[in-house]
Amino acid sequence: MKRYKVVLLSGDGIGPEISEISINILKRLSQKYDFDIEIKEKYFGGIAYEKHNDPAPKETLDQCKASDAVLLACVGDVKYDNLPRELRPESGLLKLRAALNLFANIRPVKIRKSLLDSSSLKKEVIENVDLIVVRELIGGIYFGQPRGQITNTKVKKGFNTMVYDSKEIERITEVAIKIAKNRSKKICSVDKSNVLEVSQLWRDTVSEVALKENDLTLSNMYVDNAAMQLVKEPSQFDVILTSNLFGDILSDLAAMITGSIGMLPSASLSSSGPGVFEPVHGSAPDIAGKNIANPIAMALSTSMMLKIGLNEIEAADDIEIAIDNVLSKGYRTSDLDNGNCKVLSCSEIGEKIIQEI
Ligand code: IPM
Ligand code: MG
């Protein structure tokens, strides 16, 4: 029997509610496909700050490093916004990404047929959307030095550094190429090279690497235009390759094409070692504890974990199919309520998904 060690970081806000459902899905699938999955839950984010005064305690990071895969829900709460930056839940997340060397963040944006009417964009605009954002995750302005504030002067200053070296750009480009080769062999690299030197290096390096592949089409787009094109004609994109900050912004934008940010999963990967699988959405403290959150992005992240992290392809596909079945029967959480569906709670949607497996 195959045995897997998974670390679950349910984090803050709606995290525990949506994690509960993924635990039950994994239990069901392990019975169905006869694998053993040991799920160790660890403190991470705001809750870890409360318990250990550190949003990413060493013990949690060590357990993650020793696992086969990490399933993460979400972190953060307004109540931590005034903490020193290094103690904030978001800093814990960045620490985890850096500690596991998760330089490649994969965010698939797929339209579910039964949700065609849930998007704020017109059905004709979104119906053929199937794209993947490949976001560099441990470089760029998120990590660049120097950074800080100078506040002991009359006029205060804040600064960050957007920096990439060619090695960092090459390795993320290679990930995008690998993904594109299994799809339509089209990559659009997004930058701001009309203004930023770092983006010029990005564009030159991506082009150089992509040029070595003869069956690949590379296009380049400025990030402002990419934001516009994603709303105007999102189906023109297949693989979008971009840097940390631009990927953060564009992936939220792209998420809304699907109807709700509660639908988008992601995988953060290194070249070897465990990946972290997490929804793109945040911890939604405003609805935490109300049992109304949408657990689908977390369930789809669980599917990505099974597929990419554990190579349990059939089990992974089962989750996707179950979700499509539940949606096509008209069941929704309230974020997807179009006035014409059966609105269920987070746990009820979870039960429906499990019934379909
Ligand atoms: C994301 C999130 C994080 C990011 C935050 C929570 C630090 O927005 O994963 O997109 O900016 O990377
Ligand atoms: Mg984000």
C-alpha cells in the first residue's frame, strides 16, 4: 500500500472550515484507491503567531520539509495588520515559500460549464477560457533588498527593490515551457520592460530560453495591457509567464473570470522536494466561522496535490468530476448565488462533493 505524509496548515479565518472538507475528501479517496495518507496538522499563520509568537515556527517548517506534500488553506486577519512585519501571517507564508524553495507558482484558470453565468464578464467572453498563470514566487520585489522605511526625517520614505537575476528567470521560464509543451505550446510573458530595467532582463532572458524550443510560440506583453486583455479577451491566453508581483495581481484578476475567487487552486513547486498546494483566495475573516465559505478552491488544491505532489491521478480527477457534478446539479455556496441555484453551506457542499466520489 502506498503511504503519504501530508502536512496540513489550516491557518486562519475560513481556513479550518474549508480544510475539514479536504480532510474528509482525502479520507474517502484513500479508502477508494487503497492508499494511506497521514495528515499532520501544524500551526501556521496568525494562529501560529498566537501559539508560538512566530507565524512560521521552525517545527512547522521542519515538518513541511519532511513531508510528501503540504496542503495549506489560508492565512491572515486584520487583527494582525499592526504587528511588526516579520510577525505578520503573510510574512510566515513568504518564509515557507522561501524555506521550501517554491519558485514556481502554478495557477490554472478554468471555466466550469455550470458557472458560465456566474462571472461578471459576458458568457461569450469567458466560455473558452482555459489558461494557466505561471508566477515566479520567491524573487522579485517580494524579496528584493534593500527594502525598508526611513521615518526619522521630515519627509518619510518607503522603498522596495524589484530584482531578478538571469538564473531565476531561466528556471521559471523552463517550468512555463514544460507546461506549455503539454498544452497549446503558447506562452505569453508579461513584464513592464518599457519602463523597468529588471523587466528588460526578464524579457531578454525569457526570449533567449524560449528561442531554443522550435515548436513554441512566445509573445510578450506589458502588464498593464495584459490586465486589459484578460478582461477584454481572456481566451487569447494559454500560459502566462510572469514575475512575483505581476503574477499576484493578474491571478486575482483572472480568478474573477471564473465567477468567484473561491474557485481557484494553486500549486507552488520547487525543483525537488515537497510542493505547497493552496487556494488563491485569502482567509476571508469577515465570513469566518459562519459556515458559508466556498470550499471548492481548497478541494481543487487538494486535487492538484494528489495529481502533482503524490501522482494519484485518478483520485485527483475524481475530485474535479465530483465538483462539476455538484455544480451541475445547481448547488452553490453563497458567493456563487445567481438567484437561480440551491445555496448550501460550506459543510453541505463538502458533503455533496464526498457523495459524488
Ligand atoms: C497570494 C497572496 C499572497 C501573495 C499574500 C497572502 C502574501 O496574495 O498567494 O496570491 O501576495 O503572494
Ligand atoms: Mg494574491
